[in-house]
Amino acid sequence: MSLEELSESKLRRAKSGLKRKDLEFFRNELMERRAEFLGDVANLDAARNNFGGEISNVPLHMADIGSENYDREFNLGLLEHEKRQLREIDEALVRIGNGTFGVCHVTGQPIERARLEIQPWAKYCIAVVRERERRGLST
């Protein structure tokens, strides 16, 4: 199976099978999730900024320093994940606008509604996701 993505013009000619009412439902879902992720990102940014302060003069145990470093790295990883999710949501909103939402970017076939309900920013059908994972590619 070739995993090369289709051009936008080919994607626009493909049919998702989604009706205007469905697209409005998914737009609302994406906007709600976007608001949640924005709140998460703001909280993680605030936590990251709190770690950037001075360490007090109170002597710390090496384990405490290790725990603090672990927490900092963990929060940075979460922050990066949340920002990536926001980008994917924004891209899905653009796809709703340009008529390519709900179409697999590789096969040109409709993405299963159940998949879109779980992950409305999905741009690949489940068969392509499995093949990408099998090949060690990001989804």
C-alpha cells in the first residue's frame, strides 16, 4: 500500500458521505475540544513558568531535585502533545471549510464515522493508520 498523500484537488473531488448537519456536529465537537486543549495548554504553560523560578535556599535532597526535573520534563512533554493536538484540530477545521473533511488523505475514501466521533481531527482511515504504525511512521 502506498502511503503517499493525495493532492488537495483530488481530496476535494472525493466524497466523505457527510451531510451539512454532520459537518456542523463535527465543527462543534472540534471547537469544544479546542477550547479544552487551550485551557490545558495555558495550565501547562503556567506550570512550566513556575518551574523556571529560583530554587529556594532550603537545602534539597538529590531525590527532590530528580523528582522536580522529572516533573518538568513530563510537563514539557504534555505541553508539546497538547500543542500538536491543537494544530491537528485547527487543520481539521480548515478541512471542514475547504470540503476535504472526513476523507482519508491517502485512499480518498470516507473515514469511518465511528473514527471521526472518537478523533474528529483524523485525516486517515483506520487501514492507513494501521499501515503507518506497522511501518513505524507517525499517525
